[in-house]
Amino acid sequence: MNCNFSFRENLPVLLLCCSSSLYIFQFFPAPFYFFFLTSLFLIFFPCYSKNFQLSYFDWLIFIGILISMFVFRLLDSDYSVMSYYVIGFVCFYTIIALLSTKSLNEKVTCGYIALGSSTLVMVMDACFRFLTPNTDYIKAITSQGNESLFFYAYKHSFVFQDSNFSGLLSVMLVCLSLCLWQKTNNKYALFFLLVNVFLVCFSLSRAAIFGMFFFFSMSLIYFLYITCGRLLILSLIMFFCVLLLSFVAVFFAPFDMTFVDGSLLTKFALFEEVYAVIVNFSILELFYGWGFNRSMEHMDLAAHNIIVTILLETGLIGLFFFSVFIIRNLTKNVWCSFSFLTFILISMSFGLIISAYMVPLALIVTISEKDKGRF
């Protein structure tokens, strides 16, 4: 990291990056909101606004998302849930715009500061989770003889309520750590990488664990592709399949954790339910959706799937702009491809966009871009 890094010149982006995980469940207003509003306020000062640059295509996508997913949904949406999406996308594009004119050194320093602060919050969240198990839940499942669901007693979170979101954030921090290590070859990046690998496992989130192995597999295959032959790559793919199954069996054995429970089965039942709903959509619902957080009013299942959620709640227009957003960033470079593919894979079990994991994605986009200054 650069000893000449100016905290004053990078204050707005640092406020966003360092506070992105400070939601604190049932604490209103969340600490992050204060930092978010302060950062937006500072951007209007000339000393910061002069560095605010976004490409025309990104502006079009950003405006398209705001109009299609938010403006059209003001009258029939849950405003609290809508605010998660708004803040998430605003954070993403604000970070990219503020760092677009910075040198790689400054981007990397912001990345390390954000990585360190978010990792610290996730460590505290994991400690809280295992030191304060849900005793009422343990008594209930013990009395019912459902010991295979014992691990759910450790699935809470003081930050996001559900540890699945903690796992998703930790996976995004794993992606950021590896991206930083590739750029700087710094031992601190490897330290944060290892810490977040453990945090993903301790989140007890199956989607997050599979997503992390997917990211590592894609990264290793890429490294081998540019240095070795294709036959070795095919052999390693087979090896990783066996290793993944072995890891899952060994890690979850102490928890007596089954992969076929009600939570998992609802993920598959969701698609049948969604298909039955979509075929009965009116033209207006098909293009504009129901509004944010209105899925439970129309379906018996919560749409724990970001693609399905956006389709049902913002319609085809909202899904179109979200798809353009994903494809735009997916095709920028290798690290963006791996990170956004991992995000989409894990989001098949999540139905909400929040700034906590949009910030690491934005940092990966900026850090992996071509350097605009000397390192």
C-alpha cells in the first residue's frame, strides 16, 4: 500500500467501502446509512466531484436500472426493501466513478481498507453466532428428533439476521482478496483470503460454500490454462470434483447436516410455483412486475432467488436492465467474470441486493482494470 495515500482525497469512497457491512439487524437507522448519506453529500463538493467519472454506457445502465426498477415501482413497493436495491446500485456505481481516475495504488489501498474492515465485522459476526446459539431452536428440534437440522441453531447473524448473507459477503471478500493478491503479491491479501475461507465455512451456508469452491476452481483452471496443457486441466477438474465431495462430507459430518431438507427442497419447488404464476400474468405484470417485496402476497413461497425475485417484482423490463448490468461487468476481464459468475451462482439462493456485497464487486471491477497511474 502507498504511504502517500491521501485519506482526505479519498474520503467519500472510504466511507462507502469501510461501512458497507454495518447494517446491524434490528438497529435503525443502521450505521451504514449515516456513512452512505455523508459520502453522497461530500461528492457535491468540487474537490470530489471533479474526480467523479462514469462511462456513457454505465450511465445508461445505471439510469435504466433506477427508472425501470424503482421509479415505476414507487406506488406499489415496500420502500425499505426498495432502499436496499437503490443503495446497493448507487454504491456500486459511485465507487467505480470515484476510483475511475485514481492510480492502481490508490485503488488497491481502498481495497485493502475495505477488505480489512468488512472481514473484522464478519469475524465478530461468526463469534457471536457460535457463542450464542439459538437454544430455543435446539430444544425444539431435539424434542422432535430432528437432529439433522441442528446446524440451523447457528444460522443467525447480528449483522444480516441470516448467516447466509454473511456467507455471501465472505465469498465476495474471498474474490477481492485473490484479486488483490494477484495485483500486489502481498502477504496481507493471503491472510485475508484464508480468514474469509474459514468465515465462509463457519457461515454454514451451502450456497456460499459451493460458490467459493466454484470461484477457486475457475481461478485455478485459468492459472493452469495460461501455464500448462489442457490435459492437465481436465485431470484437475476431475480431481476437484472428488475433493469437493470429500470436503462436504468431512466438514458437515459433525453437524449431522443433511443436504436434502425443507430449505433446499423449496429452492426447486420455487421454479414450479413461478412458472404457474407467470403463465397467468397480465401484460402489465409481465413487463412491470408486482413491486418490491410483494412476492409473498401473491405466492406461498418467498422467492429466494435474485433472478426470480427481480422478474416477479420488477418484470421483464427490470430483469432486462439487471441482465445488462451483469453482462456488462461479466465481460470486462477475467476477475470480473469469475466474481460475477460466483455472485450469480450464489444468488440462486438469495433474493436481495444490498451494498455489503456490491461494494467488493465494485472494487474488483476497478482494481482489475488497466492501471491509470504508476504503481
